[in-house]
Amino acid sequence: MASACQTTTSPDKAPRKRALALAAAAVPVLALAELPLLVVAAPAELPAWATLVLAGSALSIAGLWYAINRASHRIAQLEQAVEAVIEGQEEIDIPRIGLPPLRPLAERIARLPGMIAEARLRQRRRHEINPETELPRRAFFKNCVEQLITAPSAQGCLIHIDIANLKVLCERYGQTIAGPVLSRVAMRIAAATPIMTLGNNIANLRSEQAARLPVLAHTAHTQFVLHVPDYSSIEDIERQTTQIISAFTEPVRVGDRQIPVEIALGVARYPDDGESFEDIANKAALAAMRAASPAFPDCLIIYDSGLMQDIKNRDGLEQDLHQAIADRSLQIVYQPKVHSSDWSNAGVEALVRWRHPTRGEVSPGDFIPIAEASGLIVDLGMFVMAEAARQCAEWSRQGRLIGVSINVAAGQVARPDFADKVLEIIELNDCPPTLVTIEITETMAHSNNNRFVEQLHRLRAAGLKLAIDDFGIGYSNLAHLAELDFDALKMDRSLISKLETSSRTVEVCRAIVNLGKALGCKVVAEGVETAGQAAAASKLGCDEIQGYYVSAELNAADYIDWQDRVEATSLIRTVRDIFGEGIVPKFAHDELDPDRQSVENMLRIFSKVAGD
């Protein structure tokens, strides 16, 4: 008896199943065999329908074989097309593919040459054109211009334009400001020349007109070069450069900020100054580097043979300055300040001077820019800081509480350890921090660099005072100014010098004084050289006066003598105010002479007379 799990096969279905099994087993055999062999090999007892199944299977396999063979041929053709693309052929022969699975692949391969050509064009453009400014890069510019420079009878010039203060701007506003500033500078330069637009600039470079039209390039991070062909005279060059300089008298706008951009221009001519692109470009760059010095307020130098000697002298001066800082052979002098109300002593500003062993007195206008350009300004600034703190501490131990102001440069404040170094010097010299004022420029004061602001706050918290030097010539952010909590504003000497001649300048100075009062700051008139300027500054409400009308710079010993005379003179004025002019005849001439009497002696004399 069969179990429930067993199955039985009916007799009429058995032959069909055997045929199907045989057909299935024959599939791999038929893939390699010919159809006639299959038919001969079929069992004779199979019914007709089974023979048809076998024949159909054989035909299907043959069709599959044909399709695979055809597809393989097409794939081989596509492989050849891809190899042609790899070899750089711009036109390839793609067979017409009827097979649906291969058709999209064939279409994509057909588009490959165009896609690769577009990618190469984009890569070439990135290599040739700076994306920030849409101007040619140096190598592309050189290739296009050099053939013009070296052509027979060629005449023209290269104008090197450098953004002299981009580093300072990045320190103040952050590195992200560089791209927008460079873009706007490029547009302004183009607009100040016959180029007019950046689109025209590229068109000029790629056309035959480049031989007679200016072309501008962005050759390095802060540097642009303008090729001017066929200039007719030096006057033409000066006219063109003046237009470029004038384009930057107003700040550039980036977002909601007004960014002051300072440029320096150097010009080299061909064939006068050289006959190759590199030679001309290098000389124009040297001239621009020299033009960036404060000694050249016009910001422009046209190269001549004497410039190389000046550069050699500058290099020698830089080496000597480095040695002078190391040897501590520089001198610190002190320029007094007085209170405008009674002309009494209001402290000093520490200044550095250099007596060179062979050159004699070297002007600060010559060696300070060298120190800033070479990075020596950091060591120089720390030397001045240390010497001034030492002298201030010595005066303090003598009972003379004399405030000392010390200028610092942007290169010093930019260092992350600036506040640490200053406080270390103050502590090392046992200098009272409340007697020290750190002076920074108005431009530096408006830095949005968080590290810079933190350093100032640290110095303020330690007891040091802060002052803004050269106030009135920069671009002031009043909200930011209020946040920094300064103790003094020093009006720039360029404003003070016009107090006697310009009513508009008087009103500007009045506004600065009112601003200082509103912020709780002292206002110092700096660079006062005449009695009229001193009187005008005092009338406007300036708290302190500084300049050659008060006193020239003095060494420490001479300053003490000067201070004693000032205090004696101030004392005489005070006694006159109290007792009237009638008291003056009661004194012998020598007793009233501040140059011959100490303050202590004069006090004793005044006390005796007052008692009488």
C-alpha cells in the first residue's frame, strides 16, 4: 500500500515528461551542435509533438547564438570607437545599433568627443583665465604679448599695478574679502583705460587688435599688469596712470562695506628698458615696489637706470637695519605733549631714530617702510616697546609719573602673541601699565578680525590705554569705534596744518572733537607747528597739543630738563592768575627764569612773596 506522501504518474503523461526532460538536457548540446545532428539523434519512438519541441528549442538556441554573435560584433565596434576617443580623434564612426540594450550606450559614446572637447576647453580656460577677475593669467598673457614686444620697431610699455594694502584688508575683514576686492579692482582698472570692460579685454587679447589696444592681466595674487602698445610719449603714460590712480580715490564697495584700496604703479618701457617680456615685467614690478613706499605719495614710478641703484641701496639699508636692531644701536627719543588749557606736561610719545655709522641720520620715512616690507617691523616694534617701558619705569621710580605713548604697526598687532609680548615687556620692566598708551592707526582700528579685537581688549583689561593715531584720514566705522573703547583720538597732522587756512577743515576738526567728547576720549592735536594752529586747536576744544611748536623730539635727559621748565612756566602762569600781574615786579629777573630756577625753588619764592 502506498503511503500518503508518495505520488503516482499516470501512464498517458509519462512520455510527455520524458520528452521535456530530454529537451532540457539537449539545450547545452544543441548550443554546440548543428541542427541536422540533433534531428538524427532524436529517439524514433518520440511522438510528433515532441520532435517539434526539440526542433523549436534548437531553432531558439540558434537564434540566441546569432544574436550573441551580432551583439559581440557591435560591442567590438563600440570598443574601437572608445579607443579612437582615447587616442584623441575628434570624429569617430559609430555603427547604427539596432539592438535596444546597446543603443543608449552607442549614443553616449557618440557624444564623448564633444564632451571631452568641452572639458578640455574649460580646463584651458581655467589655465588661461583667472576665475576671480576674468583676466588672463601670467603665462597666457606673456605668450600673447611677447610677440608684440619683440616685433621689429615695437614700442610700448607694461604698467605693473599692485594692491599695496590687500594683506591688511584681509587681516581686517577676513580672507574672504580678497576675491570680491580683486574682482572690483579689475573692473575699475579696465574702466579707467580704453579697454572699458573685461569682455573687451579678452576680445582684444585674442584678436589682431592686441597690437594696438591695451590688454590687462592678473599676473599674481595682488598684482595686475597692463600692456599699452604704441604710446607716443611719457606724457601719454602719465595720463593713463593718472586715470588709473584716480579710479581708486573712492573706496570699493563689497556688500555693505566701503573698502579703501591702495595701489602702487610701476612702468617699464620697451625697447628703452628691455627687449623681452620678462625683463620689462620685472623692471615694472621693481618700480611698483618702490612706488609703494610712503616716500612716493603719487604711488607711481617710471623705471629708469637709477632705480636699480636705489634698490641696491635699499637692500643694503635693510641689512644694516637688521644689524642695528640686533645690536640695539637705535635711539629712542620722546616728543612732549602739553595740556591745551595750561600748557602743563601731558606725557610723551616714544619715537625711534637711527644714526647710521656711515650714512648719518636715516629718516624714519626711509627705514620704517623697509622694516614693514621686510618683516623687521615686528622686531623693531618690540625694541621700541621695551626701551620705552624701561624708561617709563625708571621715571616712575624717580617719582615722575610720565605717560608714554607707543606706536604699533599692523604687522605687530597681526601676530597672535602680540598682547602676550606687550604684557611680558611691561611686567619685566616693572612699568606701571596705566602710564602706557598703545597707539594704532585709524585703518587698523576698524579691523573686524576677532583676534585683533581680543588683543586690544586684553591690553585694556590689563590697565593700558588705547589711542587712535592719524584720525580723520581713514574710513571710520563709528559703531565699531565705539565698541573698542579708546582713550584718545589723535587728529592727523594733515588736518591740523590747514586749521589757519581752511574753514571746511576747521568744521571737520570740530566734528572730530565733538565725536571724541561723545565717546569719552581725549582729543590730541598732532603736528602743531605754529602758534595759530595751537590757538585754533585749543579753541576747538582739543585736550592736548603735540608738535614742533611745543617741542622737538628729545632724549630722556633733555626731556626732564624741558619738563622742569614747562612746570615752572606753568607755575608762573598760575601765580599770575591768582595774584595778578602786580606780583611779577616783586621777583628778581633770575627768580622768574624757568631756565635758571627749579620748580622747588620757585615754589619757595612764591610762598615767601605770598606770605608778605
